Amino acid sequence: MALDPSFIGRSYPPTEPYEVGREKIREFAVAIGDANPAYTDAEAAKALGHPDVIAPPTFPFAITYRAAGQVVEDPELGLDYSRVVHRDQQFRYTRPVVAGDRLAVEVTIDAIKTLAGNDVLTVRGEVTDATGEHVVTSVMTLVARAADETGE
Amino acid sequence: MAISYDEVEVGTELPAQSFPVTRATLVQYAGASGDFNPIHWNEKFALEVGLPDVIAHGMFTMAEAARVVTDWVGDPAAVIEYGVRFTRPVPVPNDGVGAVIEVTAKVAKKLDDRTVQVDLVATTGGQKVLGMSKAVVRLA
């Protein structure tokens, strides 16, 4: 079933702030095997001009993906999540995520298309800090494979 | 040591890197990222939904590819844009060896404000797993 294009442009209320912990950043950096000291050593991060340890470039996805749940699980939109694959991901950074940040995400549906029977959904998350300043924009494109397509 | 904009040219290659990934890597990444989709750890489930094997999180591959850029520039905050297309999954067999993600990158364009566009290529088993992968990086 094709998604309703009238959802294009729909925004969802900003999420409750996510507080970024130093140890969460460390856990993420260890999980991706990245030993860059800016992620784990506050002094090293400060030497680069940052107020505290910073998070790796893809870390914000953990926050924006959770926020995008509002879209993915919106019963009015009716996306069949069991058939969804992540096709594209983009980030545009004003600054890196820093430990201690309290980040809210405002999610907007940027595009809905149908390609060869598959629904293509582009969801943008604008991430702002406690002062309302922009931190990073995450743009995620999901493809929901048509229900009659088999075993690819 | 910071990379100077004046010292790089279109075609400058970044040091290539190889990133091993095992089932244990995926379980650890699932926990750290909060993405517990069973296609990344449950072989029975992955096969049932038509995948060849358990596959790596796309965002894990994206994170590894970024390391080629951040290791080159030193300060990860120098990355001001980063985007990829996930063109093919990375199957991770439960054979004690797993898979290897190979990443190469080179400067594709010199842009304004001392920034450059870096194009990335990520492969596993000789097959491309990321397409249209690029980062915009601010140099010294």
C-alpha cells in the first residue's frame, strides 16, 4: 500500500531532551573500535578546542533514529516496518555532539515517493541543544519493499 | 598534526584502512547504538527474512568509513557533512573470522572556506557496500 503523500512536510513535536553522557560516548567509541582520544579524554578534546569529550560523527543517529520512531510508528502513516531497509543517511553538522549536551530532535517528513512499487520515505531530524542552537541535521531515507516482492 | 588545505590536491589519497567485523562486534554495536534489530544478531531470523546471513548494521559500516576521514584530520569536528547510500549489506558469518570492511578515500573537490570533499569507497569481499559516500571536511 502506497504511503499517503499528504504526509510530506508533516512535523512532529520536539522530543524530550536526550542527555549525552561521557560514558555513553566512550561505549559507542569502543563499539566502533575508534581510539580517537577526543571521544574519551576530556583534556585531549579541550586541546582541540572542545569543552568536553565529543561524540563520533555517526553517534547522533542513535538519538535521531529514536525520534524518527514517531514517524515509523505513526499508525496514520501506516509504514510496514518489517519491510523497511535504510537506504541513505546524511549528517550536516554545525558542531559536534559534546558530553553534557541536552539534545532535542524535531522530526519532519521531507519526502514520500514510490519507486518500482516500493515506498521511499525521507525523514529529517533537526537536533538542537538546550539553548535551542542547531547541532546537527540527520536525513534518513528508508525504503519499504513492496509486500508482494519475494526473497531478494 | 592538522592537514593543511594548501597541501592537499584533488586526487590526494587518504590512508586506507580495513575494519574486521565479527558477530561479537555486532552485538557490542547493537548495545552501544540501541539498534537491536534481530537481523544483526539472530541468524535464524535473518535467513527467514531473506538475507544471506546476519548482516552488519549499516550505521556500523558508516561509522567505520568515517574513521578513515577522522584519523586523517585528527579532530573529528572537522567533518561538517557526511552522507552515504547503503547499496549492499555486509554479511557476517559465524565462523570466527567474520567479515572485513575495506575503506579507501580521496580528495574529490576543493571547496570554499578551506573545505574539501572526500569521496569514500567501502567494500567487503570485493563488493561495494556504500555508494555516493562523501564527507565535507574543514582543513587547517
